[in-house]
Amino acid sequence: MTRAGARNLLLHGAVLVLLFALNFVLPEYHRGILSRVMVLAVFAMGYNLAFGYTGLLSLGHAMFFAAGLYGAGLTIYHLGWSVWPAFGAGLLAGGVVAAAIGFLALRTTGVAFMIVTLMFAQVFYLGTLYFTTYTRGEEGLILPQASRKLELPGAELILTDPAVRYMTALTLFAAVLVGIFLLVRSSFGRALVAIRENEERMRMLGYDVFANKLLAMIVSGVICAAAGAAYAVLFGYVGSGFAAIQYSILPLLWVLLGGAATTLGPLIGTLFMFYVIDIASGLTRAHLLVVGIALILVVLYFPKGIAGTIRERWLRWLQ
Amino acid sequence: MAAMMPLLSTKGLSCAFGGLRAVDGVDFALPCGEIRAIIGPNGAGKTTFVNLVCGRIPASSGKVFFEGRDISRLPAHQRVRAGIAYTFQITSIFPGLTVLDNVAPAAQRPSARQVAASGSSRERALHALEEVGLGQYAHQQAGHLSYGHQRLLEVAMGLALRPRLLILDEPTQGLSDGEIENFIALVREIGRKATVLLIEHNMDVVMALSDRITVMERGRVLAEGNPEEIRADQAVQRAYLGA
């Protein structure tokens, strides 16, 4: 491994160790926030694969998150499935939706791609409202406490317990971070970046651009669905709000803030947004104004996102 | 005899944009190992013709054969895998990536042909850069290279594919005289291993390099022959050489 590779490995390992240690020192309130941030950072990492690395500016990723959320939530709530198969159902739902939407939407590029993904996500959102008998629409479903247990060989984890919830979120986050870390260093990951940079060139180097993009969409969709499914079982609430346009825009914001096409950017961006909102709403009722100003400042001084700008200016080796 | 079979041939290849027949019923054959130039006035259909060959634009009618196989219906990326490499008329590189990373995608994609190829994909990429003389720039950002070096990088990307047929679309456009001289030597070297199809306006380059020349005018083949024959051809002189 190269020196840059070793540094990256060390840095990513250190981040995971730090997150692990925080479980034991953080006050309850902040530990709760961080659990949520880690799950949503997984969502952002999935989005980053499509947007940051492959250059697919999707405005419909809420549907992949929601596919996972409902895939897990509905099977638990209505069919009484346990957490493992329900989580699997969430991943499957995300993968199937991403494959279908990718297959159709990837015939377009640029603005048309944004609009097509936005429209499909809107259809998905309206679908969750239409089938309100099963989803209870905006009001949503509260998953019964008794169902939120993770069976492991020789143990049963109660996911409603804050420490267990934190560690479960961290486990998912770590698994996805390692997966993305390896993926973007693989020949597939490098091909995605090259497609983002110059699609026609890659086609004339013998790459099936459509197939590569479709695979990127499916992997991205499955990761986002993993975040959604985890959200359902960890926080016990499944509602249409998570399929709304807001949840397509948020991962875009998190990734832009943290740094598109950086492995740690999604975590940084998600964490930053959460705390800016948290601190601002403690100071003033006009907290969205503070959020807006914070966003403008970041865009002005960190145009490539926090991690992206750090990489550009100081740490060239940062992955 | 296999030797009699051309590497590339087209039968009645045509492409119409609206009413304009940019390429009009071209029958063309390119034997293995040749360096062939296509010349002709602007708008003669040269670039359209090679784009039909490599599949970047669909043909209105006609067929393309490569190594005896009908590839008319293959998408562009599969034609590349079959062994046709195309370098762009307008430089098309990955400006944000390093020079080495520009060549890596071409070197790393495994094809049946390349299984036997030696070395890692990184070594193959470096080798292609050495061949065009860009080895020392491997770790620079490609967008920061001079124009002439970017043209060479284009060629290196083509070479890293280890093609049977390398199509060069106006490769010397915008190069200085010194660069052109090096380029002629480079294409000669490439010509030992691959068949080369060259679109070129610079007649010195054409005359220095090509085994045979195809002259196109208004979408059709006007004449074909070795450099001396083309130089002497009256129809060519009227249409193109301006005599």
C-alpha cells in the first residue's frame, strides 16, 4: 500500500475508534444525536456514491431511503417479522427500486435526470400516502418496542437501549464506510470517477457506461435503503415524511457541505448540519436563518465542502 | 487465406443528417498492418466515416466488418473491446485526474486479447505513457499539460487499449513543427504493431506516413492509391490539392 493509502487507512480507523469511544463519554442527549447522525451519514454516503463519485445528481434519493424504511417497517408492523429478515426486506426493496428507477432514469442526463428522479420520488411519496391503510401516511407507524430486538447467536440486543442503539448505528456506519473506502479504491470506483469526468471518453475506452452507472445506482440505493431500514428499527418510527422531497435534498446538502467524492465528507456534513440546527434553535426561533447563513459561509469559504477543501488546500492524500 | 481478409471493411456505409448524406455508400477495405490516411476537403465526411466505423454514431445503412465479423450492430464500447481504438479530434482527456489515471482505465479493463498481456494494469499504463514520451509526467494533473502533450496523452490512451486498429482523427492539429516530427516517428512505431487509420490535413504528415491514401469528397470515395498515385491523380488535384 502507498503512503497515502496508509495515511487514509489510519485516519479512517481513528475516526471509527473515536466514534466508538464517544459512546462512553458523551452525555445522553448528544449520544442520541450521534446515533441518528451515523445512520443518516450512511444515507449520505450512499448518495455520495451516486452524486459525488459518479456525477449523478439525483433529486430522488428519498425513495431509496424510504424503500428501506418501509421494507423493514411494514414487514415488522404488519407481518410480525423479526429485525434481521425485515432489514433484508428493506435492502431488497431499495435494490429493486434503484434498479428499476436507474434503468429508466439513466436514459437521461443532466437536468432531465434531476427532474426524472424527482418525479419518481414524488410518485413514491404519493404512493406512501395513497396506501395509507398500510402506511398510515404522514402520521406513520410506531413499531412496537417488543419487535425491536436484534437476535445474535447467543445474545439478544434490545435496540431501544441507547448504548445498544449507538453501537448498532456505529456498526452499520463502520461497515458502509469500510465498503465505500474499498469500493472507491477499486477499479470499479475509479471507472465511476472517470465516467463522471468524461463519459464519452470512457465509452470509447470500451466501458459500458450505462451498465456502470446502473450498478452505481443500485449500490447507492441499497446503501440508502440500509440507512432507512436501520432508522426504522433503531428509532421505531416509519412515516411518509421520510419519502418527501426534503429527504432527497438533505443528503445532497450533507454531501455538498462535507465534501462530495470524499469518504468522510458525508459524516462531516451530516454532523455539521445537525449541530448547526441544534445550536441555532437554542439561540433563536429564527434558527433556519442561522442555518442559511452557515450554509452560505461554508459555500463561500469551503466551496468543495469541508473535507473536499481540506483535501484541496492541505491534505492532498485525503481520500 | 486469412491474410487476404481485410482487418476492417465497410459495404455501402451511409449516414444522412436530415437531407445531407454525410457519408454516401462507402465501400472501404483496410488490410492488416497498413497505415492508411483518409484525406479530403472539409465536410467530405472523413470524421463521420470513422465515427460510423467505431460506432459513435449510428449508420443509416450499410455494414461494417472487423476481422471478418459484422460489427454493424455492436455498440461503441463493444467495438472498442473488439480492438478498435479511437482518439478524438477535439482533445478528450480527464483533466482533473493525473496523467497516469487517464491511461489507467484503458489499461485495466480486461479483454480477451489482454489476458495474455504482461504486467499489472499500472505497468501497462506506464508503458503506454513511455511509448509516447510522457512517462515523466505520469503524476501531474492532466489538465495542466501543454496542448501538444494532451494530444500525446490521447494517443497513449488509445495505445493502452492494445488495439488491432488505431483511428487517429486529425492528431497533429495544433501541434508545432517539432512536435509533428516526433509524432510522425511515433505513429511509424505504432504502425509496427497495429493497423492505423489516420485522418489528416497536413499533407507532409500524410505523405511521410501512409502506405496508402483514401481520398473522400462529399461523402464518397473519390480515389485510393499509394502516395505517388494520389499525388498524380488529376481528380484529386482538382478536388483537394487545389491545382
